[in-house]
Amino acid sequence: MPKDSFPIIAIDGDNSAPTSELISMGIAGLNDVLRGGLTANRVYLVEGSPGSGKTTLALQYLLEGARLGQSGLYITLSETTSELKAVAASHGWSLDALHIHELVSEEGLAPDSEQSIFHPSEVELGETVNQVIEKVRVLNPVRIVFDSLSEMRLLAQNALKYRRQVLALKQHFSRTGCTVLLLDDKTSESGDLQLHSICHGVISLDQTVQEYGPERRQLRIAKMRGIDFRRGLHDFNLETGGIVVYPRLVAAEHHSNFANVALSTGVAEFDALLGGGLVPGTNSLLIGPSGVGKTTSCVCAILAALERGQKAVYFLFDETQGTMLARTDSLGLSLRSHIASGALQIQQIDPAEMSPGKFSSRVREAVEEQGVSIVAIDSLNAYLQSMPGSRYLLLQMHELLGFLNQKGVMTLVVLGQHGLIGDVSTDIDLSYLSDTIILFRFFEASGTVLSAISVVKSRTNAHERSIREFRLDAKGVRVGAPLKDFDGIFGGIARYTGDAEMLKARSSSSD
């Protein structure tokens, strides 16, 4: 064959019949992102750096086809059959139902072989394409994976030959009624969009290394013709058992009808302070210094909801579940029976291992699949600090709270502040996101450190503007009468001139 010539397959129009059938990817979250799956009888590109999960995704795609009775073919230029089977075995899969075709065999790599994959030539490129076409003709598969295009790029030597051969494969696959995934490891020159323009759709996988903890993985649908897919970046994990995708939460897509009648926190004085109680479909921010009683107040409200027959989930970022249960037991707020019955879930979050998308998916699952109507996040500080390098966390929290509000969930969010007495501060301002803000403070009076509580914002109730004493003891949460005779409580050092009952009792007991 002359040096400047190379085999070209005749390219004509796409003779495949129009189809609206959707092909399941075998990954629930990815199907959700694609709003059902891929359009059948099309060619798609799956791109990502080495180790991003392309092979695992491709195998799940073919195995889903096998489950549905559709034949599948894995054509590989980059991995051997034994390597693919080892990958599958690590996930507990068998590839017996699939056809695997190695385009480069041991004989092709032998030193005395006439051609070698490591010496690209037009002849090798033609033979490669012809082998693919012949294998598809013989097996007539419904689903195909071609791994990988980077090897074909090396064989082609220049962009024109590469593009024409990929187009030739695309046209042949379309005429045979196959739905094809082309895998590419993004080793081409930066900004090369040759494949993007050829393929019907593009799924891009990415992984980034964090300063601490495991790498974070995200996928994006860079292009998809004919499908109104979910745009943006979606977190995913590569786990034993395959890829798990966590679709980006869009609050506007979720809405439920619910009664927005205020519900009791279990403490009459606390309800009075709130203007009647906590309202479903709203989120409440409990803000104050460490140890002032924010978590216990959350538990008190959750316990009241559980006793009304509601279900709750408590996402615990800061302390261990054992410590929390021991503390609530000592305050007469035992949660153990509700945990045993399944009405209450306490999910202890490992901050270093949790991505924002995975956390949102856990919340969504608890609400939509398990019927949870009260959610507590303790604390928001740990949520934000646990994910350094993850941008736009406040926007993601905005979407999450919007979702919970539209589903009629009562949400309690704990936010710790720096400092104890006097001037306290916080790294973030969530007041604009919160429907209700409950403020806790330590203050000093007569040589004693006391606690105060006040509701400084409520979008739903005509709340009290008063400041009340707040106490935790063996009787649980106690909220006193308004502290009308105090000045400077929020400043940390108060001057008491009145006769508040709780303070008077404290004063008498200390004499």
C-alpha cells in the first residue's frame, strides 16, 4: 500500500431509523441525570483521565444490557481480558454474559510480528477498523464499548485520518442498530474537541485531589442531543459494587402539599418564645457558643416530634453518637427507644469522606424514601469545614434547605460561634437563609455564668422579642420567664435588678 494512502470506509447518510427509546446505563444516579438514559442507536463519548472510572462505568453499562437480555461487546485496545475480568471481580461481577474482543493479541505484539501496535501505520489503522467492523457483523451486539480512542489516535498519526476513521466507525455502528460508548483518556492536545463534534453525547468524568482526605470525583454531561439532561457537576463515588452518582439537587423540582401549622417543641415557654412553635416547611438556625445548649434544644424538639408519631433524622458531624446519647440520657431526654423502633435515625458523618452531593442525596433519601419529616444538621461548621476545596457550599446548602422547605420538612441547623462570654462571632452568615433564628448566649450575673435564649427572627410567627433564661438540668430543657430586669445580657455581663423566679431560686440555693 502506498505510504500516503490509508483505508477509508465509505461514509453515507445515517440510515438508522429514528428512535425515542432510552437505554438504561445501569447506574441509577446517572439515569436520573440523563432523565431516563441514553437515546438508543447512537454513539457516545465517555472521557476522563486514567483512574476516573471510565472502565467501571462501561462495564456497568454492558452488564445492565445483559440483565435486560441485550448482547454486549467490549472491544479493547488498551486492556486485556484478564485485566477486565479482574476489575469486574473486584466489584463482585461476572463477565461471562459479555463478549470481549482484544484487538491486539499476544501474537500481534510478538517481536517477529509483521506489524506492532507500538509502530503506528496506516495498515495497522485499517486492520484495526476492519476487525471492529467484522466483529460487530458476526456478533450483532446491541451495546458496544470501544476502549480506547487514544490508541486509535496514535495509530492515525494525524487529526484528519483520526477523524475520518472515527466517523467511519460511527456510521457503521449507526447502521447496525448499536448503542456505543467510546472511551477516551483525554491524552489529546488540550482543547481538542474533535470527538465532541462527532458524538451524539459526551459524558465527562473528573477527579481532583484534596488537601486532606480522598480524591473527589464529579461527572458532567458536556453534550447530549435530544435530551433535557440535568446540567452542572454531579458528585460520584467509585465504590465496591460500581459507580454511585449523586445528582445535583435542584430544589425547584420538588414540591409537596403540607399543613404549615406550628408544632410544639415540648417546652411551653420555648413555644411561647417562638410564637407558637416550629412550623413545617421552615428551617431554624440555632446559633450560639459551644456548650450553651444548642444540640440539646434540637433533641428536645425532635423528641416532641417523635412522640407525635413523626420520623426524624439527625446528621451528627461534631460528636459521637455514644456521647450524644449519654448526655441526653442524663437530661431525661432518652432517644434510645425511638432509635430501636426506627422512627429516629442518627447518622454520624465522617467529614473527610463525605462530598456535598453524597450528603444531599442522604437527606433526600431520608425524606422521599423513608418519610422523615424533621431533619437536624449538627453542626453547619463541621459541614463547611469538612469539605475544604469544595466550592459554593453555601449555595448547595441553599438548595438543600429549599428542597426541605418545599417538602414540608421541619429543619434544625446548628451553628457554633467563636468565643463564650461577650463578643462572639462566626465565620459565616446564614441569617438570609434561615426562616427562624434562635440565639443562645452565656452571660455573667452575680458571679455566676448563666444562659439566655431569644428568637431574633421568624418569617412565619409573631415571635416574642424578649430574652429568657435558658437552663439544662435533670428535668431537661427549661426556659424561664422573660428577663425584663436585666441589661447587657447579649454583651456578656448583665446587671440584674429584678426578681425573676428562676434566678431567685438559683440565688437562694447558693446561700
